[in-house]
Amino acid sequence: MNILMVANMHSGWGDPGLYSFVRDLGEAGTEVTLRFLNEDADTAQLVRDADHYDRVVAVGGDGTVSSIAYALRGTGIPIVAYPAGTANLLARNLKLPLEAHELATLTLEGTVVHIDLGELITAEGTAEEQRSGFVIMAGAGFDANVMEGARELKSVIGEGAYIISAIQNLQPTVADLELELDGEKIKTQGIAVLFVNLARIQFDLSVTHSSDATDGLLEVVIVKTKSIAGLIPAVWAALLDRMGHHPARPALEIHTARHIRVLADPALPLQADGDALSRLTPVVARVLPGAATFVVESKALSELDPSTST
């Protein structure tokens, strides 16, 4: 097997298990080509010849993996997500192993699944238009502020950085929101709008009851509370979800759509898969059906792609 490995210099390359992972691949007779991803790197350039390889291993956090998945969108080239970030939400959603030896086995023997990919577009149709992808979820508003606030602390205290950042944003901005969901317009207020492809987030909580990343739809979650305290019932409902009770999500208004346009007054910051973006609303979010290809364990396949269930 011939593998292209792209490692984030900031997060992935510091993972202590990475050497064992590469050694296991080498002992299996695998040829590994290593490239480094830094802040100035062009991801598309790093994977320009990915079709010459059997697998692409993305080493880093969720933002690293999603940027590589977006660069390879629609190609069908299998990606192995090596979780070396802070939250590693993609690994949780794809039910990937976290130990280096098991990840090497997955790389060599895992099953391929095609899942949907999300795309964010700002300044659409202008010279300033920018596009980026997400595998798990993206959002506008409070969540983006939390991601930005946690940026410097993640390397020090891990997932606790998100709690600290949330506490520092006890009174988030409440915006007037105008959404267009597959042509249907909604006007409301809230502190955030989330575009969900895979629902599981920090602390093993699920934003919605479930998510199907193969249905060609995004779940659109409007966070309507006006304070952090107002999110407590929604968090409690998410905890009850884990026990199988599946209560309604208070303070959350949930829709599904393929194409979403969001206007906000005031304009809200954006994030994609945990990375704060230097852009503001208005934003368009859309789903790219089946555009991302990942390697997973066969036992997780039926849950990720219900069409494979017997």
C-alpha cells in the first residue's frame, strides 16, 4: 500500500503515538510519503497528486482533517483521520480508534464510507468570495466566539478551554436572523445558527437526537436563548439523550435543508469544525452529498450509512 500522510505542524506532528503509527505501517510493507501542513500551506497543493496513493492520512485536529477532505471533495480518495487535535470530534463521530496501533490497522484494513460534506460561502458572487468546507458542523455567532476564545488555551488545558471561553461569553450577542432554507424564509432571533452534518460534540453530547451524514441534508439549529444560562435545559436534554429518553431540545429550533442562507444584524462571526474564520455573515451553507470519503471500522459502517444495514 502507498500512503500520503499530511501532518499539521502545530498539532499533529507533536502526537507521541505518531512514530509508532508510521513504524507499524512500515513493518507492514507500506510506503509512506510525509508532507507538513503549516499556517501558510496550500492544502490543495499538498494533496495535488493524492490520486497516486491508496490512502491519505490527515494528522491533526478536526480543522486539519476537514480542510483535506474539502480539498479532496468528490474524488473518492479514502482519508484516514488521525486524531491529534484537542476535541477530535470527527474521530468520535466516525467511531475511530484512538490508539496508534489500532489506527495503523484501520489504515490498512478499514472499510470505506462516503459521507456528505458541508460548504460555507461568504461574499458569494463577488471578487471577495471565499469558500471552505466542514465535515462535522459549522456555525455563526456564539459558537464561533467560543472557538476564537479557546484558541490560545487549547494546547494548555485541552477541552477545558471551551468551558473557559464560554464562561467569558456569558452574555452573547443576540442577533436578528433571517434564514432562507431551500427557498423558505424564516425570521427570528438568536445567539447562533449551527449547520450540522455530524451531531456529536464536546463531552460526548449530541446537538440533535441523531444525524445522518449520508442523507444529503444539513440540520440547521437556531440557538434562541439570550444567555448561557438558557442553554442549560438543552444540555440536560442532550445528557438524557445518552440514556435513550430523547427529550425535546429547549431553546433550540431545528430544521433540515440542503441550501441555507443566513443574514444577521449585527453580523456574526463564523467557525468551521472548530476553527474560527476571519469572516462574518451573511453566509451560505450547502451540502455536497457523498463528497467526502473516509476509512472506518466495518462495525461502524451501518451506523454511519444506514443504507448498508441489513
